[in-house]
Amino acid sequence: MKVILKNYVNGKASESHMEVVKEETTAVGSKLPEGSTDEILLKNLYLSCDPFMRGRMSKHDEPSYISDYIPGQV
């Protein structure tokens, strides 16, 4: 799965600003492929939105040291 920004955030970020998209990947709870060695399968329980990321979720008219996220992209 991946989380995609649906639209720019003005004010407090909420779930409505993001979309969870399922991809063709190994499903959580499934077994590793036969013959796999030295591998583990992990499941994320939480997604963190750090202050650094929050600033990039807004549309800025002036250039910044780092570019804004573009809605619809990963």
C-alpha cells in the first residue's frame, strides 16, 4: 500500500487530504516466497507525518529550499 496526497493542505492535515492505494505486492499475513532466505516480512501499524513533511503538503507561492509535494504523486 502507499499513501498519496489528494490535495494541498491548508490548516490542519486530516485523513481527507490523503488516500491509501493498494498495490500489487505481497499481502500482509502472507508467507514469503518459497526458497527465500535471510528475509523478513513486516507490517506497518502507524504512519507518521513529521513536521518536515507537513510543510511540503502546502502549496507555496515562493520557492523554498525543498519542493512542495504534488497531489496525486507518491
